[in-house]
Amino acid sequence: MMGIVVVTHGGLGRELLNCAENVVGAQADVRVLGLTGSEAPDGFEKRLRETLLELETQAGTLILSDMLGARPATSACVWRGTPNSISNS
């Protein structure tokens, strides 16, 4: 199964996952990371990297973000090594 990481500001991602799981049930390969206002970008990127390595599968990992171009999304692109390759597709 493909891993899914939801990266958002604050607790938005956790609440979105809670809503989805109310409909489809608990999901094993889904992780949520929320960037807090007091967290340094390097710290968030480290947590993201650790989470992506934990979920690494042959099927890949889908990263969902709340805002195109915001810190959670750009952190994912930096980790991939493509800081200028944000896609909204």
C-alpha cells in the first residue's frame, strides 16, 4: 500500500484525518505532521524526513499539504531535492 503523509499548519491535518477515518475507518499507513508557530523549519524538515523514511514502500508515498507554497509543502519539496517543483495536481 502507498504511504500517505499529510503536512499542514497546526492541528488541521489531524482533524482532516479524523474526519476521513470516520468514513473509511482507521488507516495504517497514514501519518500527519503539523507545523507549529514555535517550531523551526529545520526541526519540521527533520520530522518529515524521519516520517517519510518510516513509510518508505515500493508503492511510494503521497504527500498532501494544506497550502501550496507554504512551509509544510516546501519542506516536502526540499526533502525530495526539488525545491522548485511544487505541483497542485
